[in-house]
Amino acid sequence: MVAPSVAPSAYPSAPPPAPPTSTRLIVAIVAALGLALGILAAVVVARRVAGRRDAAQGVARVVLASRSGTGFFVTGPDSSAYVVTANHVVDSGERVLVERTVDGSGGRHWTEAYPDAEVVAFDADADLAVVRLNGVGADHFTPLRLAA
């Protein structure tokens, strides 16, 4: 039996051309560096949270309807607040909510929530994403110090 022929116009369009190899290499290097910094940040937080209040203040929760994860505040390219998290947490396209626990006087704690957040950069291969908190200044947070 012969398969029916399909007119060329019925074929799906070709995928966009891949970026040059040098661009992909640079992106891979930057992503690997970002992943390494993320792992380093997690280690710093795990070792110093008990003794360093500012490290704990640099940690955020990234919450979606179907999943959640951890992130940390970083200094971005402008005056907005930015959080780095795992891409698999935010890759569903669901609305992103960023939360953080604030330590108050007398041992009181409360949660601040930032619902106007958007994914502004990601690298699926490195499993990294950057989330911007719209309308919230970077000076409202303590970015996680990755080296002293």
C-alpha cells in the first residue's frame, strides 16, 4: 500500500534556525556559572541561616498553583527586585507568587507576598529562572551574599 502524498504547503513550518554555536556556548557557560552560584548560595544558607539573619532574609518561596520551590533575592540590572529559582518550578506558565518570611521584634514572624511577579529570563537546560517583582524595589530586600 502506498501512503497518500501530502502537498508541501501542508507540512508544518520549519523550526527557527539555531543560534550560532558560539552564542549557545556562551549561554551554556553563563547558565553553568549561575547554577554553580545557586548551589553555593544554598550551601551558604544551610550553613549560616542559624547564625546570620541577613542570609535568611535573602531567601524566598516561589509559589504557583500546582507547585512551589525556593529562590533567593539577587541584585538585578535595574532597581527592581529579582529572585533566582529553578526553572522547573516556574516553567508551567502559571501565575507566580513570591513570598518571604520577615523576622520582627520579640520573635514575631510574618509572611510578605508579592503577586505581581514575572519570569524575565530562564535557561531550561541549566534549570535556572529569574523572576522580577514588578513595582517592588530591590532596596526592600537583602540580596543573598554569595561571597564575603
